[in-house]
Amino acid sequence: MQIKKEEIRTTILNAAQQEFLIHGYEGSSLRVIAKKANTTIGNIYHYFDNKEAILEELLKEPVEGLNKLIEQHFEKEQKVYSLKEVKEIFDQMDDVVSLVQGSEIQYLMDQRLLILLDLKTTRFLELKKSFIQQFKEHMAWHLGLDDSDSPYVDIIAEMFISCIRHALLEHPNSEEAQKEFIQVFRMLCAGLVMNQEEKP
């Protein structure tokens, strides 16, 4: 009986993550993953039942993070912030890393989320749709809209997801991704409006 080694399992997961990020889950093959992991397809089957089992393992932590985000932010008592309060919050964002680590934003700073966001098949597609729908409902609440299917909510949701995608693609390092996300998020939330407010 072959002994499973944690290093081999980790190497397979790392190779699969890179393949899924570059080519998408649907565009990746076990053959290429095996080659990049310096092993065989047969050996991969000693660790995972199939490609979807690899995906499931890779998405375990990011999905847990999204569930915490929903629990800690989306479902807790809401507060509507004035533009002045939003500006004050952003002005206090000097220590970006500790800000992110102490908030729900940290759950969005995981490159594996890009794999989830790009999925077109598998049972995780429903999870992706569910999260986006909950996010849209949350945004509709912030915007004071009754309809989460409003085109305005769609635009804001797409912009927010683009912020996440940009930060994670441009900065594989988590700390740098956090800084980039806060910078882009700050512009998205307040920059344009504040610039208009400051004009005479």
C-alpha cells in the first residue's frame, strides 16, 4: 500500500491552483496538473477522486471565508453611513494591513476566490450565484433600493468584483493585494463623490 505524503498532496494542490487561475477550472486537465506537480495522473488519484475533488479542497477555505463575511457583515445590524462618516473612515486607513485583518475584507483577499468567480460548471456554480445574489441584496440595502435586480445594483456589484479581481491578479502577495484593494475600493466608494463635493 502506497503511503500518502502531505508534500505530494500540497504540490498537486499548488499546481492545480495555478492551472485553474490561468486556464479556469473547465480549461484545465489532470494531465497538465500532473506534469506541473512532477507526478502522474495515477498518483493524483491516490490523493483525490477526480478534478472536482481538487477544486473542492482548494475552495474550502475561501468558501468558509465568504460564509464568515456573510455572517459577520451582511447579516449583522446595519448602519447607514453619511458621506462625511465614509470620508472619516477612509482618512483613518493609514495602517491598511491591520485594518483589513481586523475586518471582513480579509475574507476577500484570497486568490482562490478568482477560481470560484470564473466557474461555469460544477456544484460550486450555485454557491457562486448565491453569494453574488446576497451581495447584490446587501448593496441594494446600502443604495436604498427595494429591487436587488436593479441595473444600478448590477453595476455596483460588477465594479466591486472587478476591484477584488484587480487586486488579486496584480498582487499575488496578500499584503500588497490588501493595500491595492483598499486603494481601489476607496476610489469606488468615495473618490468621485468627494471630488465633486470639494468643488466650489
